[in-house]
Amino acid sequence: MEAVGITVEYNPFHNGHLYHAQQARQRANADVVVAVMSGNFVQRGEPALIDKWARTQMALDNGVDIVIELPYVFSTAYAPNFAKGAITLLDAMCCNAFAFGNESGEAADFYATVDLLTREQQRYDELIQQAVKTGMSYPRAMANAFTTIAPTNQYIDLTQPNNILGFHYVNSAVALASTMQAITIPRKAANYHDDHFSHNSIASATAIRQALLTTTSITNFVPPTTAKLLTTKQHVTWADFYPLLRHTLLQWSPDFITKFADVNEGIEYALVKAAKHATNYEQFLNQIKSKRYTTARLQRMLTHILLGVTQQERDALTSPSYIRLLGMTSEGQHYMRYTKKLRKLPVVSRVGGHHDALLALDCKATAIYNLATGATQTDFNTPPIIKAPST
């Protein structure tokens, strides 16, 4: 059996994701689609709009055969570690290929870009560090450094968000010496962070989340199964956690707060000051945002503070050590049996009795997430979702 892997958040699942899964299967000529999906907290440092089991169900209802969880440490990481975690898991699942959406370029262009930056790594890193010291955000510093090094139009455009992730996926696969082949899927219609509807049937997840929070209709932009689940599940945002975050920031000294992952460069003083005055999350975020600190960077930091994840704890967890199965179709079950003796990591379908620091952190993330919803569904009492064959 042939499998293609994709890295997703499905926050929430929409028509663009449906197209992506269909194209991945078609372009890879795959029997199954394996999705490694962020859990209850996502890469921009936000709680997922709905929980990971509802998002798993959305995926299984719309063309994905197996959903495995990207552990918290990687799902809330900067692009290099986010990609490393995802590619390691897809490789461990014996996928033959991995597919990703991109704004421009073929797979060969991504491999060429990885090769160039591997050869120019020292200069590239120096240019980034110099730019960051001037107050430039890391993503912009990376893009500028690449523009300086790369000849015009011969390599991929690293100013585009999907291209950046694609670069890191390919870079991780090369570093891992994986036999998986990269497959590119040109992004269709909506851009990655578009916050408005500009197409008849495809919109970004950002635009859909904003529409949901303002009760704007999204039925044209999501599959029917997604629309139904979105009406039955509570929607979670950072605002739900601000009282707890504020309590944490006011409870500890700035020096203590530097123990948490990604808190550095004196930002701890700004966090405490803002927590003293801001009465809601929007006010708080506006008071701490700056040219140097992007919203995504700040929110990743705040998520670590919310969960009590220290720099030492996070840095010790460098690679996935298991495959957490969230759900599968009947075809996915066949694939799991087919690869049973070939997989490179153990599969965890039930948490009880499996002791692992990465997994313990995922369980904590679910417990904190449930504070916003009051849900009783935990990692300990929720087995993988098995989707029955369509009749």
C-alpha cells in the first residue's frame, strides 16, 4: 500500500483542505492519506477553535484515512521544529511521499533551495542574527537573508508562508535522510492569512474563524460535515484563557517568568505590566505587540506560560518518540496492519500505561483546553475514532 503524508491543523477543516487532501492522494497515486495534525494548541500559539477529536472527525469524513497527533512541543514551535516533528512522524508511518501547499515552485525548486542554504548555512545564520539584533522579526529576517544569498528567480520565494513551511518540510526530510518524496500542491484561491472571503467556495481558516466569531455564514466554504460539527461544538479562543494567564503573570515575579519557554530579552517586564492593566486579552496583546515581537511569537510564548512549560523542559524534548493515533477509516486500519512491522515508532492508541514526557505534556494541554469548554473528554478516556465504511 502507498501512503502520502500531509501536515495539517484543520482549524477548522474547510474546502481548501478538502482540495489539498484530494490533490495529495491523486498526485502521489496513494492508497491512503495520513495527516499529522496539531492537537488542542496550534502553531500560531492559539487554542484550536474546536477540540482535536472534532477536527479528527472532520478529516475522516472528508478524505483523510489516518489522523495522528503532532505533539504540543512541535505544534507550537517555530517553523523548523514544527516541520521536524511532522516529517519525523510521517516518515515513521512509512509514508512514501509528503505533500504540502505552496505559493510557487516545484518540488525540485525546494530541494535546490535546501541545498543552497545548506552550503551557505553560516552566512545565512549570520545575516539573520544581524537583522534580528536590529529589531526585525525572525520571519522577515529569514526572508531578507535568503534574498541576499539566492540569485533572483532561481529558487523559491521565502517571503510566502506556505513556501516557508514547505522549505522546512523538505529540509527536515533531507536531514532525516528520509526516502519520502516531496509533492507540491499550488495554493488555490485564498491566501494563507486572508481574513476575508474573496472566493465563492474557498476561504482561509483565518477568515472562517473570524466569520464564526461574528456569526457570518460559512456554509459555502466548508464541507457539510464540518458545518454541522461547528454548530455543535463550543468555539474556544485566547479570550477564554486570559483570566488564567493574567493570574499566572501577576502571581510570579518577572525573573521567575523567564523560566518559561521563549520568554527572553526583557519581555517579561512588559508581560507583567500589561497584565496589571489590561482587562481583556485583546487589550493585553495590543499592549505587548511590537515590531520585534510578532503576534505568533508572543502567543507561542503565552501558551507556554499558560501551560507552565519551561525552557528546560521544552528543550529536552527534541524529537517525537511515539505515534499518537487519533482516528482512522477502514482503509486506514488496513494500512496500520500492513505497516505494523515496518513503523519506526510505537503507536499509542490508549494513553493509560504509556509513560512519556511528550505525551504527558499533550495530556496537560488537553486538560487546560478543557477548562474553557467544561468537556470531560480527556486523553485518558478517549480512544481513537474509527470511521465505518460508507454504505
